[in-house]
Amino acid sequence: MSERRTLQLGQENIQYILTRKKMRNMRMRITSKCEVTVSCPFHTPIADVEKFIEKNLDWIKKSQQSILQNATSLERYEYMTGEKFLYLGKEYTLMVKEGAERKVQSAGDYIFMTVYDLWDFEDKRALLDKWYKSQANKIFADRFSYLKFLHKDKFAGNYQLKIKKGVSTWGTCAVSKGVVTLNFRLIYAPIELIDSVILHEFCHFYHIHHDKDFYGLLSTLDPLYKEHSKALDRKYIDYTHYND
Ligand SMILES: [Zn+2]
């Protein structure tokens, strides 16, 4: 039997899957999706499992890092019918067919893709990527103006939104230019997490540093900001490994 557990170590939450079975010694493995799995003998106390994880934390980090750096292990998509893709925090099933027009469309729980050649993986990847990007452009712009309107008493400035691929943070704020830049990969995350990043960046227009005043303001706009930020950390791998 397996269960998903979380171990809090300082500021960090380590997610792991614990399996109890008939065996002699505890074992740990990192899956190709960077998940930590621990197997242990049936009656091992949780405290022992947690000690084991803590002791191997460096190894876990290193293994996860090397999986992430090794692009080939992430190229597990063939963009075939049945594969699952995240979009706004929800899993969608890809449906691919050949046709005279290249296009992508979502409906219900599906992402429908039409391509000239079912076996042209690069083309399918580029096409889906383009679709995600155009969705990000629309949705981020919508949320940006909605949140700015919702808090117009505070954020009346002429702010601009930019969307970038390949930025290492979820968002940045160029205060003097009035520009908020969002990471395009947020399109994989639920709307409330996209909003939480936008609100976080908005707060930088008042407070440059992450000090008490900054979090004071943020908590009035996004009372769940701690949960939101934890959710983004926890799902970081899911939300970032889809492309590139
Ligand atoms: Zn910040």
C-alpha cells in the first residue's frame, strides 16, 4: 500500500510516496518525474522514515537536479492521443488527428490537435507550444486588467504586462518602468495561482523588498498568499517541465 506524504524540513516541504511492503531495509528512489518514493518494511515508524529522508536530503536534491538537467529524461511526450497535459491547473487529454489545417482547440477535458503529419513530433510540439502561448497571452492579460480594476484604489498607475518564456521566476516587477513580467509557464497553473503571482508583483509597486510592509499589503489582497506560494513551489516541476 502506498500513500502520499509531506515532510516539513525547515521552510521546505518534501513530498514523497511511502510504500510499506515485505522487505528488510528502507529504500529510496527518485522517479523520472522527480518524485521521491520510499519503501519500507511494514511496521517502520514514520519518525524513522522521516529521519531517513532528512539524512538523504542532499542526495534527493542532487538526483532531482540531474533529472531536470538531463533534457532527454523529460522528453516523455510524443504528442499522441491519450497523453495528458496541464492547462490552468487541470489535466487535459490530448486528441490528435491528421487534417488539412494545423490547429489546436480545447473543449471539455480535451485538447484537440489537427496536424498534417501525425509523426512529425517537432511540429506537434511547436503547435501545442504556440497554443499555450496564445492562451497565456489572453488569459494573463485578462487577469492582469481584472485585478488592476478590482484594486484600482491602489493600483491606478499605467502598468504594463509582459510575458516571457525562460524566466527563472514566476514573475518580476520593474517598478520604475511599471512593467510586470510573468513566466509563460504559469499557464499550466490554476487561475488563483496566476492571480497570486500578479498580486505579488503589484505589491512591489509599493514595497520593493519582501519586508513586513510588503507582506502586510499582499495579505490584504491575497489572504491565502502563503498557501498559493507553497502550491507553486510544490508543483514547480509539474508546471515547468512541459516544454523546452
Ligand atoms: Zn517579489
